[in-house]
Amino acid sequence: MDATVKTESLTTIAGKTYTLFGTGHSTADYYHKISAFADLVLEKAPDITGVIATLEQMSRKKRFLKKTAGTKGARHSLVHFILNSAQESLSPHTTLVKAHLRELSLLKRWDATLFTSEEQYHLYMLLIELVNRAWGEAFRTAKRKVAFLPYCLRDLNAACRSGPGELDYVCRGCSKDCFVNHVSTILRSAGVEPYIWMNASLKTLLKDLQNREGGLGVLGVACVPELFRGMRTCMGLKIPVVGLPLNANRCMRWMGAFHPTSVDLEALRQLVS
């Protein structure tokens, strides 16, 4: 089945908190901006490993980020520079975050993913780009490469015929309009095993695969906050990891019902090629 879909033909969508379309009709502008932003950061601080470590640590400190973004202090000049630069370039993609946070119940505010702040979104977006650069070659040359895709990426108008595979569910290619199908086809052609993350305990599975396979690489697809947290898990296990964010977060967890979502397939091809 031909699973080629032109990026420019994607339907513009907004999620509960973010959209990679911003105010336009294509996600290409987001990928251009995040790449240019990463270049700018690395010009200021060329040690990509050190930058990732610093931002990963800072991304956990919501109150610190909010305070730092609103001050002119030089104590944390790199983080201050990044937060303010991100606000200029990435805020069109996160205009819904503040309204979402105001709507959250006290109970849901204990959910770190749902309670992700705008500053954290911007750091996660940058970190995903930086980690892809830092670990991309190790992922692409890994002995075994696996990918975990979200169930929400499926065609909501078709009866999904996916079934159990070696590690988790696998796509059977039943719908030409299904992004799980499109993504799986691209990944298989690049030597990556695609799985729909349904039942697997990810951390336990990755540890087991790492012990069995040795040279393991992982690709994740998810909404921005969940994607980076998964990438963080892989980095903690010293597993080469790359990630592709959903174009918007529109699943049951965020919106109370599933809504169609998508990914930039050209960005995926570049990531695995």
C-alpha cells in the first residue's frame, strides 16, 4: 500500500495546549524555527551534551522557569536567554497552554504532564531537537531500532485491525488514511520496527531489550511533554533515542475524547534517513 502523504496536504489542527501549525497551514515553519533556535543556542553554548543536561534539569523546575523568564538577572544567563528567545519564536505554537492550566482542577494539577507550563513546553521542544541531534547518528546505526507510536494516531473512522506483535501491537495497514500506517511504512523502509504502544511497560521493556540486544535504538512519537519524558527515560538508560512530536495533543487524556491528529512525515523521513 502506498503510504505517501504530502506534508503540505495536512489538515491544520490545534490541540488542547499546543499546535505545530502555529498560525499557519503547515508544520514546516515550526521545524524551521526549532532548528534555527537550536543553532542559536549552540552558538552561545557549543557543548550540546552540557546544554541538554542543564536544560533537562531546569525543565523540572516550573516555578524557577517562570521566575527566570520574568527577570533580567544574569545568574542563569543561558536559561534566561533560552526562555526569552523561545517566547519570541515558539509562543505562536503554545497559545492555548495558559487557558488549559486555568481550567485544570486541583486534582489534575497533580498530573505533571497535564500541568506542563508554557516555559516547560518551550524547553521540551528545544530539548527534543537537541537530543535528536546528539543521539541521531547512534540511533540510525544501532543494531536494532524500534519505534513506539501512540494509539491516538490511528484513523478514527476505521476499525483498527492492529494485533499483538513481538513487543506490542503492530499496524496491519488496514486504512490508507491512517497515520499509524503511514508512519509504520516509512519506519519499516528505514529498518525500524514500529509498534503501537498499548500494553508494554516501557521502562521494563527497554531494560530487557537493552540487555538482550546490546545495540538498541529507540524512536518515540507522542505529544510534546510525554515525548520528552519518554526520551528522558531512554537517556537515563543510555539508549540512543530520537523523537517526533505529534502535530497537536488531541487524545482522550487531554480532551476527554479522541480527535484526529497527525505528524509531519517529511520530518520523520529526515529523522530516520
